[in-house]
Amino acid sequence: MALSLVIHRPDGTGDGADAMRAAVRDAVWEVADTHWAVTEDAMLVSGDLSPDYLLDHFRRCLARRGFQTTGELLVAAVGPRAAWSGLGGEAEAWLRDALGG
């Protein structure tokens, strides 16, 4: 199972930014086996899809909702050498499970 870090910072603020965030969250639900929202702008997505595929999927979903831009959008693979600190027990357990260990 692949794990990807998705960072999305919408253009602007207010309702438009919230709608962009919602579009990306909905797009994650369409394709991810599981996911964990790290912050408002970042989430970890577990599934069998490559970062390239996920990025294209998010772009298509935003375009379907009428957005002309994606805002700042990064999708990066996370591997077994990932490191972290200060996560709660449930978050750390999810992350270890998603990384297969």
C-alpha cells in the first residue's frame, strides 16, 4: 500500500478557499483506502495510487467544480524511512499501520 502526503493551500480565503478544501477532501474519499488529516492543509492518503495519479485526480475534481486553479498542491510519496514527533497515540498507530510496520 502506498502512502502519500498531500498539501493543499487554496487560493484566497473565505468561502472560495473552503470550497476548494472541500473539493480536495471529497476527491480523497473517492480514491483512498484510508486517510488522516494532519492539518487543515495537509493529509496523509493511503492507497494503491501514485502521487502523479493523485495529483491529476485532484486537478480533475477541482476543474469539475469550476475552479480555474488548484492553489498550491503537492503530492509526495512517504516511505518507510519517514520520521515524526509529537503525534498522538492514535495518529502514530495509523501512520505505522499505513507504512506497513
